[in-house]
Amino acid sequence: MNTLAALGRALDGFSNLVGRIVMWLAAALVLVQFAVVILRYGFSTSLIQMQEAVIYIHATLFMLAIAYTMLHEGHVRVDILYAGWKPKRRATVDALGVVLAVIPFCLLVLWTCWPFVAASWRIREGAIAYGGIPYQYLLKSLIPAMAVLLMLQGLAHLIRCLLVLAGLRSDHRAGRVAEGG
């Protein structure tokens, strides 16, 4: 079980690292969008590359931060019953959610997006609009990257749930209670 706990911590650490790196894209997104607005309304001009950069930055931020959001429980949850449950019951429900929803969703996304992304890479798909950023295949690669990151974080969450159910943790939420608690 120590190996399993270490794997869970490593996966949590990876999600946290990726999230902390891509969070800086939020600042870049604001700055680029601000520049687009200033150019459009202040100088009556625009650059398609800057407009597409907003799309690229936005997509990268949200697709790569999904695991970080799950790690820090920033996802939408209705806690009407869940909040009052004991930790083992919450861990059971969350483990079932990972096994029945998160992992199948990630596998479905990977299975369905692979031909789409592979075709984009094969032809080195270009810009969204004429004169734009010529790397649409990189943009589309965010789809399987998102699925892999979410699945890894789902596995980390499942590991914490299993540790609670085995009596080796008192709470399955990341960073809330250490092992052996």
C-alpha cells in the first residue's frame, strides 16, 4: 500500500506542477486579448495571429488545467447529501465516480479523437483562418493530452479513495489529511 500511496502522491504532484505552469497562461490570455482590443478600437486594425493566439492560449489553459482543477476540487459538485457523509462513504462514491465516469469518459475521448488528431498531424493542418497561426494540429493535440491528464488525476483520486477504504487515510481529498491519519 505504501507504493500505491507514493504513486498517488506522484500523480497529484504531476497534476499540481502542470497546473502551476499553465496558470500563467491566464495572464498571457488577458494581455493578448487586451492588445487585440486596443488594436481594434484604438487603432482600427487587427492581427489575425493575435486573435488566434487568444484561442490557442485559452484552449491550452483550460485543457491542460483540467487535472489541476480536479486535484483542488474546483469542479462543479452538488453537495446536498455528500457534505454530510462520513469519509468512507464519500470515498466509496468518489471511487465509483472515477471508475464509472471519469476513466470511461477519458478512454472514450482518446478513442474518438485519435483519428481526428492523427489526420491533423498527418497533413500538418494549418491556420484556422488565412494568415493565422499555422499549427492547428498542435491545438487539436490538446484533446488527447486533456484526456490523459484527467485520467491520471482520476487514478490518483481513486488511489486516495482506496486508501481511505483500507483504513490507511482518514480523508480522500488531496492535501487534506496525510496518510496514516
